[in-house]
Amino acid sequence: MDFQPSEEQLVLLRSVRDFADREMRPLAATWDHEARVPDQKVIDQLVEMGLVGMCLPEQYGGGGQELVSALLCIEQLARISPLCASSVFESNVGPVRVIERFGNKEQKRRYLPAVCRGELEISIGMTEPEAGSALTDLRTRASKVDGGWRIDGRKIFCTGGGHSEAYMVYCRMNDELGAKSIGAVIVEKGTPGFSFGKQEEFMGLRGFPSADLVFDGCVVPDDNLIVPAGGFRSLMQCFDIERCGNATMALGISLGALETATAYALERETFGKPIAERQAIQMMLADMAIRVDAARLLIHRAAIGAESGFPSVKETSMAKVFANETAKAVTDMAMEILGAYGYTKEYPVERMLRDSRGWPLAGGTLQIQKIIIASAVLGRRFDQRK
Ligand SMILES: Cc1cc2nc3c(=O)[nH]c(=O)nc-3n(C[C@H](O)[C@H](O)[C@H](O)COP(=O)(O)OP(=O)(O)OC[C@H]3O[C@@H](n4cnc5c(N)ncnc54)[C@H](O)[C@@H]3O)c2cc1C
């Protein structure tokens, strides 16, 4: 296993880092304050740099690159704000990967090039009021009708809800309970019978739209069926790619907090000396740096496995838990290092701390990831319903 970025990846990483510092750093606080999605101009710049859809196949307009390359870019962008990385995230690790892996030629032709051009974002609708961690309790129903599927039900907490043009919706496709009858259909904005509920207001990740998806007799054509009933396992394997992205968003926040705290510690003087010379501060910076590096190594170990199919679920869950917990711990330490200034909006640390709290919930909670890890360690599956 080689965890060293190649020369090509280092060049890419540096150019993304420079771009993020130059173009996005000045805007990140405003996007948070106004809870605003980045302008299309910013997305166009990311498209121009070849980052949007960089892991999708070249024949559909993608970059054909490996997952780790996209994660290196997501980390550098999320270092400024996860919002900066959102279109790179969605187009490389989001539900578009379900179409890339399981869609037919026509479906790929319909969606992938538009995603790569930055014209189409696809969101994922899994969670329901009674089905969060217990996802296989989901009730949104896709019933077979002549020439298509009729969808009825409600999804909640959908990131991109109201903003994205298309939605990968997990549905129950027959009367059987549990995972066996779950599949996924794609529903486009504007389809009759599909509307949006209230926009959520989260403590962090402001600027990421999040809304309920409401389906009331919404009929989509047969062509919109991406994964038929029985494909729940495939959907979850594909979702492990997204979990690597989730962990990388948390890693990027951690790196941003470490860099902010380091610069501050070198500059801020108390009792006639920079606080960087105090051992108490040095210990915190060392702990932060260890955790950031360890999180990156765990993520890249999981992501490298993705090239040969899908990342291992155990390795992905370990990376997600560690990176999510790292972001909480590192932003907390950064706030201590900045003293009262860390608690103000003058510095980005309070935003980073708020943003760090979202990633452990999105993509499956820490407790659920730990159940997955424990199952792998113990070599047993623990049925949560028994
Ligand atoms: C920022 C953000 C973005 C999101 N984006 C999306 C999205 O795009 N699409 C989407 O479909 N969903 C999305 N979600 C929803 C997310 O996937 C769910 O919130 C998550 O899976 C947890 O479900 P829940 O909130 O219903 O918690 P619950 O399942 O009700 O869990 C509550 C608590 O109980 C614990 N718990 C539950 N079951 C067990 C168990 N068996 N053993 C031990 N502990 C347990 C949980 O870990 C948690 O601590 C997002 C959420 C957030 C916060």
C-alpha cells in the first residue's frame, strides 16, 4: 500500500489549495452568515479546473481519476469551508456514483455528462421521520404502474433539497418488509406530485440547503429505476464511497482548524512571548496534528480499496468515526488556543466547530458505525431488531 501522493496528485493538491485560499477564503464567512450556496461562477471555476466529476468515466465527460485524488481536493477545499467542496463532493462521491456503478448506458448518458459540466446536482433521499439509523424501516413506496413507478411518501434532512435538479430516492418496491424490497429511483425536480417541505435550519453547515422531499402520487417512467428491489446491499456498498467523502469533509475542517490555531499561536503573545512557546499550547497542537494525519491515513486506506470495487465497510466506518471525532476534538482545541477570539465571528474557528457537528450525523451516526466495526471485529452480525 502506498499512501504517498504521486507527483501529479501533489501538483493538483497545490493548485486546489492556492485556488481555495485565493477565491474562496474571502467568501466563506459570508456564505455561512447568509446561509447561501456558492454562486454558479464558483462552480464553473471548479469545473474549469477539472474537479467536478473528476472520478467519473472519461467517456461521459469525467476525469477518470482515482477516488483518492478527489479526496485530496475535497480536503483542501473543506479546509476553508465544507461548502467550498460541496460540488466536488456531490459529483465524485455523491449519489451520482450509484448511476455510474448500477445505471444502464442510457441513464449514464442522461445524467453523467450534465453532472461533469456542473449543470446538475443529484441529492440523496434515504432518511424518513421513522427511518434514520433504522433505514430499512423506510416506508416511501414505489408502486408499479403502467410504464413507470408511482411514488408516495416523505423524505427528511435531504441535503440539497429544493436546490438540486435530481434526487436518488430509496423506496420500498413491494410488500416485503426489511431490506429485500428496497431499491432506488431517480426523480427530477418539477415532476408532478413531487414537492419540497420546509428548509431545515442547522447550527452549522449553513449554506447547504436541506429540505423534506414530499411524494404524492408522483409518477416517474420505467427508465428512472436505477436499482431494483433487492439492491439494498449494492446501494450501501456505493454509499461507502460517500462515507469516505464525509470523513474527508471532517478532515478538511480539522486541517483548517489546525492551520488557523498554528498561525494564531505563532502570532499571539502573552507575558512577553508567543503562546506557541508554551508547552500547554504545543501539546494541543501536537495532538491536533497527530489526529489529522491519522484520520487522513485511515480515509486513504479505505479509499484505496474502492478502486478495486468498493471500500471495505469496516475500514470506511473506522475512517468515518475517527475523522468525525477528530473534527469535533480539533475544532474544540483550536477554540481554546484562540482564547476569546476563537469564540467570535472574526475568526473561522467557531464556524468550523459548528460545521464539525454535522458530519457525524450525516451518512450514519457514530454509534451505528461502531456497531458495524464491532460486528467485523467479533465476526458476527448483530440484528438490532432482536
Ligand atoms: C447535516 C446532515 C445532512 C444529512 N444529509 C442527508 C441526506 O442528504 N439524505 C438523507 O437521506 N439523510 C440525510 N441526513 C440524515 C442522517 O442520515 C440521519 O439523521 C442519520 O442517519 C441518523 O438518523 P436520525 O437522525 O433519525 O437518528 P436516530 O436513528 O433516531 O438515532 C438517534 C440516536 O440513537 C442512536 N441509535 C439509533 N439506533 C441505535 C442502535 N441500534 N444502537 C445504538 N445507538 C443507536 C443514534 O446513534 C443516535 O445517537 C443528514 C443529517 C444531517 C445532520
